[in-house]
Amino acid sequence: MMNSATYPAHSYQDRRTRLETYFDRTASKTWEQLTSDAPVSKIRATVRAGRDRMRATLLSWLPHDMTGLRLLDAGCGTGALAVEAAKRGADVVAIDVAGSLVKIAAQRAPRDVKIEWRTGDMLDPALGRFDHVVAMDSLIHYRPFDIVAVLQGLTERTGGSLLYTFAPSSPALEVMHKVGKLFPRSDRAPAIEPVRERLLRTLVASAMPATSIGRGERVSGGFYTSQAMELLPQ
């Protein structure tokens, strides 16, 4: 079984630091615009549409009535999913490494929803336990072993489902990211890591025998490709 002593923690930490730097210093305005209703380029429009579809998919896997349930939005970005979960009655903790995005999220959130906005590491044990955890597109920059280590850490504090997404490996996606065409050079994020689904399933089954893999769905269109997977306690 994988544990904190058997995977390179520095790999996750190094990439997390790069993501924090990218969003806080380089792309905060870009992502503020992308996640709003403001006009964007055709390329970014496909990313926006893909993210909207993925968010709707993940929300459809959560209970319609979440009153009394505690949810962690792990990598909340500008907060759209956190707001929808809070509207269902969930007690939401929304966290992201990028303080600039959390600030935007808090400013956008309706005043009548209660959300605890946090800047920091989604694996912080001080966050406590949750009934559900959602990590939408917050693990797509990590390698398979790092993804599984994060999932392992999160499931240890989750009583119900853990929903997450990864960048599914395909010839087209491999080429796209190798040549860096997902965003213009000035807005380019740390590399997305395409992951083979079969490998990820194998690693998850080996590292987390107390969980089972539930639903899965791929959202693909234009310059957005992401795959959702549900982990459930056995």
C-alpha cells in the first residue's frame, strides 16, 4: 500500500508551489475572465464550456439535498462549484493554493450562502473530516503517483464520495501538451500531465483497497479534455 513514506512528496510540493506562483503572479486576471461571463477567445470559450459541463457532471453525482453535510472543494478556483454545493445546504470549505483566486471567489459568492474560504493545501489535516470531497481539475498538473497519494490523503478524512478529475492520456492530448498549445505562451500554466486511465485505476486499487471506483465520465471538446472519477468507501 502506498503511504507518505513511499512516494516523492517533494514532487507534489514542488508542483503545488509552481501552481501557486502561476495563478497568483501570472494568470489571475486570465482566470478571472475565463470563469466569468466576459467575452473570451474561441480557444478559451471551449475551455469555459468544458469546465461548465464537468462542473455540472460532478454536481449531479452529489446529493441534491446536502443539508447537514460537510463538503471540501479541493482546489476551488473562483468558487463556482462551492457556491452550488452551498446552495444545496452543504457546509462548504473551499480551499485553493492561489490566494488571488480565493479572493475572487469570496467576492463573487452570494451573500446568502455560507462558505469557509481558505488559502492553502487541500491535504492540510486541520481542515478536518468531510462527507464529500470534490477536486475538479485541481490534480491535472500532477503525475500519477502524486495523484494517488493526494487521493489517499483525502479519502482518509472523507466519509462518503470523493470526486476528482484527471487529464486522460490520448495521442492528441499528448501532442497538444508537448507543443504547449492549450493556451497562448504568455498565459501558459505548468504542464498538464496526461494520465493513462488503466494505470490510474490500478494504482488506486492497490493504494486504497478500502475504496471502490464508481462512476466515470469524460468531457471533451475543443481545447478542454478531462475525465471525472468517483471513489466510494466500501
